[in-house]
Amino acid sequence: MTRPRAELVSVNDTPYYHCIGRCVRRAFLCGKDTVTGQDFSHRKAWVMERLKVLQSVFTIELCAYAVMSNHYHLVVHVDAKAAAVLDDDAVMARWELLFALPLLISRYRAGKLTCEAERIVARSHIDTLRQRLCDLSWFMRCLNEHIARKANEEDKCKGRFWEARFKSQAILDEAGLLACMAYVDLNPLRAKIVDTPEASADVSLSARLNSDDGTKPALLPFVTQFKDSPKGIPFALADYLALVDWTGRAQREDKRGFITPETPAILERLGLDADSFLIALGQHQLSRGSVIGQKQAQSAYAKAHHRRHVVGPPIKAA
């Protein structure tokens, strides 16, 4: 049975989520359609540009992304604390980048309200906007609706562009976060679009390895010393690269692409030196279910939400 988004997204349980958006009928509406010959690959840049805009508005950060021909993946970090400390002026300035402010809010900012009752209502509405700035549903709405409108205008048509709002999975622990990010970065390789994970320009792994040209959204960095960098993914980048390379060499029956045995290790390809990564992950269909994490974390999540069980791939620790 379909569950309300409020049950699927709970920042009190985890700030990390895996989101998936698919084109209607899974058509190649963001890539080249081999049947019709039409090429919509330029729409992938629309997604990147929109994500950059949304990052300046919402307190939601990207850990990983992959923009494919008929779907996209996002691994996000919802920073509710960052939204909570924004003052009223910052909230109004951010929201105005996407939407026109209600008349009452505009008058409040201009200091034209005449009674305390109006000011109380205005501040209450600003509090609602502040909560929206860390709301994953609003973030995805502002992404999907924008792309759908542009695509329909280009195609001179109406109707759905995405087959549903979006699918979200709660990432419950560090093993789940690593596994999900690697799964996302390996999407083009598994589809046999590229021969190595870093060769695709439409995934976050490539953005992490290449200099920023200003066209890609910012990514939450990998950090190893939280004292110096309090916000980030708590792993070394070299270790993550080794994990992606190790996972990409596994051959899956349901996917065509993999890293061939004769291909040098990714750290060697990039000229990096690091110890072997210690986490070994089994093969899982990470796009299934509503959560990602180790079995113990899944059981605790289900208990906290008064559910008998939750569906999702259990990540096996080493």
C-alpha cells in the first residue's frame, strides 16, 4: 500500500535520502531515442542547471547524482538545522528566487503592516516557508515541475513528463550511504554507456574528479577530520573511489556493463595511491524498497515507525 511522504521522509531518523525520477512510459525524453532518432540529451543540462538554482534556495545538499536518458538519481542530505537558523529576511530572499512572495509578506518586509495581528500572521507564514526550505517534497517539486514545463514547451505538447512525483528511500546508516552513492555513480557503466565509471559526464563521480566549470551543482564533500570540516560525508575520497571500482567489476546478470578485468584499478587510472578499501558489499537491487541500510538499522527504523517491517536491500558489512 502506498505510504504518505511524511512517513517516508523523516529527518529525525536520517537526513540522507535516495530519490529517483523517471520519464513517463520510461521514454528517452532526456537522451537519444534509438527508435525515433530524436536526441533530447541537452535536457540533462537543464537538470544540472536547475539543481544549482535549488541549492541556492533550499538547505538540501547533493551527495551523488546520475542523469540518465529516461530517469535520474539523487542522493541528498537534508539539513533541517541550517533552515532553522535562517532569519526572516534570508527566508524571504531565498523563497523569492523561485516564487513571488504573498502580498502580506511583501508588506511585512517593507514595514507597511499596520497592526500586530497582521504581523503575527506574516511571521507564521514565514515560519512555514522556512520549513519548506528543508522539505524534500518541495525540492523535488521545484525540480520536476520546472523540467516538465520546459520539455512540454519545447515539444509543443501537454501532459505528464514524469511518470510519478518521485520515489524516495531513506538511507539509514553509513554502509547504506556508501552503497547507494556507488550504485548511483555506476549507473552509466551498468547501462554500458561508458567503460569506466569516471568516463561519464552526467554523474557526480566525474564532477568530483574534474575541475569545476560552473555548470555542475555543488556536492557535499568527503571529509576525514570532522573537527576541521564539521559537514560532509565521513569517508576519504580515495576510499570511495576504490569502492566504486571494486563494485563496478562485479558482473550482474540483470545489467550489461561492468569494468573488465584487464582495466587498471581506478586509483591507478587516476594516478592516486591509497590503502585498499575495507568495506565489501554484496550485489543488491538498490532501487527497490523504501529504505537502504543494514538489517539492524532497518529493524530499528520499522519499530520507530510502528511497522512490522520495511522493504529494502540489507547492506552487509564486512
